[in-house]
Amino acid sequence: MARVTPQTSARRKRGSGVPALYDFRQPMTLTREHARALEVGLQGFARQWGTLLTSRLGTLTTVSLESIDIATYGDHIDSLPGSTTGIVMQLDPSRTPALLQIPTDVTMTLVDCMLGGPAMDLDLPFRELTEIEWKLMSDMLEYACNDLAYGLASVGSLTFSVRSVKYNPGFMQLLAASDQVLVARFELSVGPVTGPLTLMLVAEPVLAMLRTQDAQEGRTPEEQREHEEAVAQLSDRMGEVPLPVSVRFAGREMTAAAVSALEVGSVVPLGHRADSPLEVVVGDVVLAHAAIGANGTRAACLVVATEEEA
């Protein structure tokens, strides 16, 4: 007969629970205060944008906020339709991507209204926007970016700009699949046509601004002044940190035997076109592209494009 001791009884009690699943991909949480601040800002954006669309389209248009959640980028992309209109934007000052997703049928209704047509479901098969249609949409969305920045002014000083349009979520490789994003869901009604919209923002820069506001509210004016001076000094010091910068051609792979056979006079063909600019590299990251030149008796390069522009 087995003998039960206090130690074995305690072990049984500890091990009797059912294991609970924990999603390590989503360590972030949205506090009630932060959720409320975002909700107020995005509701203001929805009202402003609805008013703008009504005046631009000539038909009653409303935008209403449905929910705000935190998810991974991969999960959000998987939840989108296979074919849709994805407006890629940039959020500054963090220089992070944002994505406004509009269903294709709603997009076509918006374009048709901007061209003077009635607000109705056109029931068209999927197709990409023409150059003229995208010009109309992008101009209208630039105003929406201003409304979005104004609505989120209570969160921080943010600016949004339209970058491009994509149509297949599977090819929208804007972030790593595990990156945390804020997803705001809206409902857009253009006359009788309604559809769901989603706005995706990278979570960390936005939450960092909200946390900064929380910290500022708990400081005295003197503590806030000292904090701002410390941040300014740190920024100045960071600007003086020396960084190794190199300019390089595109490389190529060679066998060990070919490398061993190199001698004076050997010609090594590079995988770099003669008319292509060189790469300006900092910390093994391509920062810009440049043309080779000279500065007096020293070799130099002329930056012709930054990586962001490229």
C-alpha cells in the first residue's frame, strides 16, 4: 500500500490543474486608459473623415469606429481578404508603416462617386485601380491623413503620408509576422453601400507616446524640466557618436580554389553593373546609394538616393 506524505500530497495538488495556453507572441496589453485615449482620437478621426467624404462624394457618408485590438502583423494580414485595396502609409516621426485596408467593392464605389456617379454597389469583378483612379484616391486619402493626425493629436505629434497601394495581403511584407500592431476596425457607409475598414499601426511607437504622457502627468514642473534637459543631452551625445561608413560594390561568391589562385594582374568580375550606384553602408545596413567621385586628392562619393527614397 502506497504511503502518502505531506510532500507527495502537495505535489499532487500543484500538478492537478489543467495547463493553460499562453500566447508568447502577444506580450503587449492595452490598458484601459490607453484604449480610451485611442478610442477618443479615432472616433474624432472617423467623424472628420465622414464629413470630408460627404463633401467630396456628394452623398451622405459615415465612418464609425467598431473596435481597437492588439494583434501580430501575421495574424492581421491573415484576417484580410485575399484581394483588397491596401493603402500603405508612413507614420512619422517613427518612420513606421501603417496600412489602411478598404474592400474592393467599397473602393470602386468611392471612385465612381468621385467621378460623378451614384452611390451604389457596382458588383464589379476584382481589378486594380487605373492610374487616374489611384490619383483620385490618393488625393482624397491625403486629406484623410491630415484628419487622422488631427484626431490622434492627443496621443502625440504624428503625421501620416500615403506611400503606395497594394492589392494582395500576402505580398504586403511591411513588418515581421511576429511584430505587434494596433488594429482599429471601422464601418464605412457610402449611401446604401457599407463595408468594413481596418487601420493598422505599429504598436510600440504609439504605446510609447502614451506611456510618455503617463509619466509626464506624474511629474512636477521641475521634474519635467530636468527630464527634458536629460533627453536633450542624450540626443546631443547620440548625434556625436562616431560611426564607420563604407562605400562598396555589390559582391559575388567565389570558390576557395579561385580565391587561392588570385595573383597580381588577376581580374575579379563583380556582380555590380557599371552604371549602377555604389552602396553607402553603416553597420552592414545599406543607408544610401552614391556615385563615385573625388574631393581634392581624396576619393569621395556623391549621394544620389537614400534607401528610403529607393
